[in-house]
Amino acid sequence: MTRTDRFIRRLPAAVLALLSAGCSSYSEFSLPPPSGNTAVLSFTWKSISAPVLSSGAQGEWDSVDVLNPSVVKHGDLYYNLYSGFDGRTWHTGLATSSDGLGWTRQGRVLSPDTATWEGDYIAANGSALFSGEFLYWYQGGRLPSIGLARSKDARRWIKLPGPVLRPGPRGSWDERGVADPYVLRVRGVYYMYYLGQDRARRQRLGLARSEDGVRWQKFRTNPILELGAAGAFDENGLGEPAVWISLGRYWMLYTGRDRRENRRIGFAWSTDGVRWTRQAADSVFAGGQTWNSKVVCDPSVLAEGDAIRVWFGGGDVASPDQNLHGQIGLATLVPVDANLSE
């Protein structure tokens, strides 16, 4: 998450060492092979022109930016745990919908707790799942770590007392922060894709796995996706991955930052969830409207049969952190059959 940059640089070495202690264990693994037809090699992106969730009224907790949607379908409702910024602090709020298009705000549900490891910075930018209860992995702390909150109704939450994923040891690729969690459950195992930042402030993507969503093993040979080449849309940083399974492959959308801090969404695929193939440059998704002309980011994906929908953040200001005039949009991914496109 790019808005962590300016806080990470201020931390003294002693604090960095303390908060990096107790890092997760490491192992080699891959995700189970997905089944299904593998003829599809790409998707086209068709977005609705207007936002589906805009910033709140002046003075509200989400009045400046509305970003980072994480959408879960449970029963007949869609639940959107999204990040809101009031000009001072990031929080997590809830909106619900019967169709994923028209949303009703339910209010703020999580805020940073200054008496805990979170300090006064961010309890947001998370990833939600329903697995007997709502689970929400979120980012917190001035040296970013990832926490977990649980809820029966997505409104009243209980946070675990400490982070479940911390930065790595000195010299590691994620020494200066872990952020942007995106969690999926495959055959009873949780897999988390996340951003890691090193001391050179490079932001790349890594992977961890867990049996219970609390105790995590990081993939030993992280990162799994490196920066793009010079001049590419993702040459300055990667973040905000979203991974799903369909059509015989794992697919990933992720946010890429260029040198001017414009953000667009890149696309990759994998057969094992570990080794990823980027799609060609013409598969990069950029904003086509005034409200998302500079920033398209924060994808959240739901594959419902043949329908693959993506809620995403957008803004008209190229900035590495906030004040983007952020709003949330909706797009559909339409499969491109390789056999028909030849």
C-alpha cells in the first residue's frame, strides 16, 4: 500500500528491529492445481462509467476518500468492507447491497486503536472472507503489519490482540512493512497475497499460507512478483493483489505504480499460485472516466459462475497516499477464448 511510505521512513532503527521480531516461519509450497478449461488466456475489462460508492458527506469519516473495497457474498447480500479517509485517519466501514451495484452505508466498523500495536494509523485496507463467520485481515501500525478481526454479522468486530503477519527480519524483502492482504481459501487452507517493502522502498508481492488464518508461513522464495521493467506501468511499485480461481487457472489483478504515481491494474495468471505470468501491456486496465483518470487500484474480485465482477478504487489525483478524491467503481471481466482469438 503506497501510503505507508512516508511513515516507514520516520521510524528509528530500534523500533524497526523490535517490530520485525517474531516474524513468521518460512516454507516452500504451492497452491493445489485448479481444474477446468484452460482455453482462456485473458480477459477484457468492461467498467460501469459512474462510481457505485462515492465519498461521504462533508465531515463524515469517509468524506475525503473511499477506496479498498473487499466484497463478500453471504446469503442474499453483498457485504463491502471498504476504507474511508476523513482527512486525518483511515477507518473501515461497511456497505451492503442486494445486487453489488446499489450500496447502503452501514457506518464505520473498525478504527485504529492507539493503545495497541496499531497506534494511530489505519485499521483498514483489508481482505474479507466468510468462513462460518466474517474474517477480516487488515493493515495497521506505523511499521505496517497485518491483523485479523472476527465478526458474526460484519458490524461488531473482535480484533486479535496482535498482528498475525509481521515484517520480515533485517535485510529481507519485507523488512519495512507488510500490507495489502488478499486472502483466499483453497481446500481448507488460507493463502494470503500481500505487499512487502524493503529498505530500498521497493514494493513487491509475496505469499503466505495458514491452516487457521492466524499462524502464517511465508513462502521461502518471496517475492513472487517483481517490479516491472523501466517505463512499464508498474516500474515504481506493486500492491493490492486480488487472486481468484476460474477456467483452470489462478488469476491475479494487482495495482501498479509508474514514476508519476499514476496507478493502473495489471493482470497475471498461474497454474500453481506461485509462478506468475504477466499479461501483455495491452491487458493493463486504466480509468476511462474523469473520476478515475489518474488512479485505478484496489481490486476485489468475485467469480460467480461465468460472471467475474471487480470492485475497484479510482481517483483523479496521482498521489502515493491519500486525497485522491477516491471512489469505488465496478467492472466485469469478460473471458477471451484463445482458440477464438487466433
